[in-house]
Amino acid sequence: MKAGFVGVGQMGGPMAANLASNFGVTAHCRDEATRQYLEASGVITTANMQDIADSEVIFLCLPSGSIVDQVLFGPNGLAEVLRPGTIVVDTSTVEYSTTISLSEKLASLGLKFVDAPVSGMRARAENGTLTVMCGGEQELVECLQPLFSSMASNIIYMGPVGSGQLTKLINQLLFDINAAALAEILPLAVKLGLDPTKVGDVVNSGTGRSYASEFFIPNVLNGVFDKGYPMEHAYKDLISGAEISVQNQIPTPVLAAATATYQAALLNGHGAKDKGGMIRVFEDLLDVRFRARNAEGDSK
Amino acid sequence: MKAGFVGVGQMGGPMAANLASNFGVTAHCRDEATRQYLEASGVITTANMQDIADSEVIFLCLPSGSIVDQVLFGPNGLAEVLRPGTIVVDTSTVEYSTTISLSEKLASLGLKFVDAPVSGMRARAENGTLTVMCGGEQELVECLQPLFSSMASNIIYMGPVGSGQLTKLINQLLFDINAAALAEILPLAVKLGLDPTKVGDVVNSGTGRSYASEFFIPNVLNGVFDKGYPMEHAYKDLISGAEISVQNQIPTPVLAAATATYQAALLNGHGAKDKGGMIRVFEDLLDVRFRARNAEGDSK
């Protein structure tokens, strides 16, 4: 099967490279360093996106739903050149509502669609051990299995179009809430006179621990906020969560509170920080810092 | 050093037994099975609580602050018979404000006090591998070190009286929020058509995971709500959290939302369930169940 690839950044680059070890891959690429990396992995590259139109499967790995829309339906977009029957696989993380509308627009042109957002950081993209959560027709996802297997070790079929995005969203919302919980509770501990490092040890060896606490507490103790995905780019998940809540009349009180904290962090200029940076909202309100005594990083 | 022990239940029983392997221990006990268990471990037992008054250190391990108050200051309580200089070590989980007032009342009688709540379930109490978080005068805690070491593998000195309770509370509040997040987000996933078992797998292998998700998701999938501490007994932590928030003017939006969910669970009659039972609030609202297809347990 011949594959095309658009979006060869942090995640998409190594995904395309791994795919090329089993399939013919042509990728749209305009960055010279990435071009060399991809060609060394057997990927054919082109600066003209429409050159990938003769692929049977097109993989997208892009930063947002609006960029996916642009790549497909914007000027010189793919939709105008793809042959009917071509399968578009969107591995980007995109709002559920956008995914549904993209899928409908593609279907009206005779194009097939699978949403397949991935989880795992760049290291797992390089190792080909990502998790892929797939939404779409089951037979379609089954026929893509060998391609997914080149990039991922955990391929989960979740249901109709949008189900992959929804599943990833569920995980992200829990992560966001757990991070927002740390943002308000840890500064409270400091305000009450407790030692941050000791509190961190108790939490991370106790029932309060989470992936968020394990990842962020050691970083925050050192004033480090650049190890995870920037909040301003991850905000789309909270938009999706709020849309789903209001449109389906589903109350989400804890998520709503966590979203308020996230928004306060963006408003206070912390959007470039990872989600550990939400703590700055409550640190500033309480005039404390959750920092180790010998912390070297940010203490502004 | 001679130790007395009051509160030889699920946790206190094995703690007293382990203490007796290194120190002389007299425990107040009126239950025959527990008496036999304790005496087999070398603990001297008595049905008259005031018989333990000649101990140098009194350990308490009781269900609530009001029972601790009763044991110390109620009719035939310990305070009327303890000699000045006796050290009272409260290993119970007690509201911060109650701990401070107990400590002050004991000090006025010339009695010393350390708060030392423990974490870890019964298995760790039996193995002597609990975590103890201590608050009180540092020299006092240091002199108690050999006694704590008989019961715990992780002994953390946190600061002045009340710091042990505060530290445990911080951990518990994070656990409660993480559990409340699951309670609203997992039923939402089901309402949107996702398969509960697959969602559970994605969360527990993803960034959304927490101790709460690892503990509760497998139980909830099977309709099992009796593996953890009952919500009605753990509610004291949320009272403490709310008191600290209002009295110190510290905003806790995510905790407040989680507390509302917890309260809804209690109001809806789920107080005997563990915190996984909070999910029933949103399951009932959305008319769904987050259950595995072959779940055998509760599906009411």
C-alpha cells in the first residue's frame, strides 16, 4: 500500500520514518533537516503537497483541527486532487466536532476517513510504540492495521468516526483535572507551612499520586515548566470538553473548575509553560512558591 | 519505654502487635478475638482503659477526632489519670482544627502531644511498613523514632503540631479530587458511546492515570464498591479541607467541585460505598453504567 504523509514534525517525522520501513511513503516536507532525516529512513519527500495525491492512504499529523481543515480543503488542498476511495487517516489531536465535520465533508467527495489520534511522546514515536485510538468503519481500521503496526504497539478500535478523538480526550481531561488539583493543593500546603519536597514525597508515594503528580512535582520543585506540551497548544482539549458538556447537557463540575484554573494560567501569561505551570496561578495568589530549598530554576 | 494503646481495630491491632515485638505494650481491648490476637503477639490487654495510665507513651488509633476527644477528656477518660510528662501520640486521622485544640488541652494538663497519622492499608500495618507523618516538637518525635520504626518503614517529620495531619490531608484531598474526576468523566465517555473497558485501559496506560484510576476503574467496571474505605467515614477530610480553605481565605475551586460530587453521593445514599461509588451520581444523572460487558456486580 502506498502512503502519503503531511505533518512531519516532532511526532509525524518519526511516524513517517517508521512507516517507510514497511511501506512506500511520500511525505510533504519543506524543512531541509527533516528532509534529510526522512530520506535517510527511506521516505520520498516533496515540497508540493499535491504530489502525494496518488497515495492510497494519506496520514495527517498536524497541530490543530483548523490546520487539518486547511490542508484538506484550503487553496491547493488535498481534497481537490485525491481520488475517490482514498483513505484519510488523521493522527492529529482534533476537536470532536471538527472531526465529525471533516469526515462528512470528505464523505461527500467519496473519500474515506479514520480518526486515529496517538498518545506517547516523541521517544515512543521514534520507537514505534505509540498508542493509537481509532474511530471509523471497523473494516477500514482493520485494513490499516499493518500500517498502524509500523508506528504503534497499542492499536485500539473504539467505534464510529470521532471515537478515537473522544477516547484521547477522556484521557486528556483526566490529566488536566489531576494537574489542576496539584495547582491549587500544593501551594495551599506551602501556605500552611509544610515543606514542599516532603509533601511531594508523601503524595508520590501515596494515594494522591497520579501521572500528573509524578511528572510535574519534581519539575515544579525545581521551577522547571518546559518538559511537557505548552498549555496554549493543549487548550483545544478543554474547548472540546466544554463543547461536549454544554451540547449534550452533561454536567462536569470538576472539569469546569479545572478549566477555570487553566484559563487563569493562560490569562496570567503562562501559556508557553506546560501544565505544571498552572501552579503559578495559586502560588501568585497565596504569595508562596512550591520549590525545593536548593531549586535552581524559575522563582519569579 | 512502656507504651499504652487505645484503638486496636483494623489498623491499630497490628500496629500494637508490631510495637510489642520491641516494647512493653498494654492495650485497651474489649473484643475477645482481638484480645487473643494481641496476647499471642505479646501485648498485655485490659478492659479498663485507665489501666494503661502508667505508660510513658500512649498511642491512639481511633476513627475520628470526636472519639479521640472522648477517650482523652470524656467520662473515665485518660486525661484525668495520665501523669504530667506522658506523651500522647495520635495516629488517628483527625481534622486539623481538632488536633490543634486537643494538643492545647493536653498541654494545659502538662501532657505532651504528637500527631502521627499513618497511611497504608491493613496489609502494610501488619508488615510494619506504614508511612507515618509526624507533627510536634522535633526532639519528641526523634525520641519516639524507635517506637515508630516498629510499625512503619517511612517516618517523616513534617513540623509543628498538626503538620502530620495537614500532610496526610493534602494527600487525601488529591486522592478525593482524582476520584471525583473519574466519577464525572467516565460516565460521560459511556454516554458518548465509548466502551468502558477500553476507556479504562487507555486511561490506566495513559497520562490520565492516577492511584485512584488504578484502584477504582477495575472495581467499578465490575460494580464493586467495597474494597476501599467507606465514603461516610472519609468525609472528615473534606470537612477539614473546606475549613482550611474558608478560614485561611485560600480559594480551592477544584476541591470545592469535587466536594459537591462527594456530598451528592452521600445524599444519594452511597455513603457505605468506597470513593469509587461517587460515579453513581453521574451514572444516575446520565442513565448509564460504566461496567464491563460481563460485569457480575451491582448494576442497579
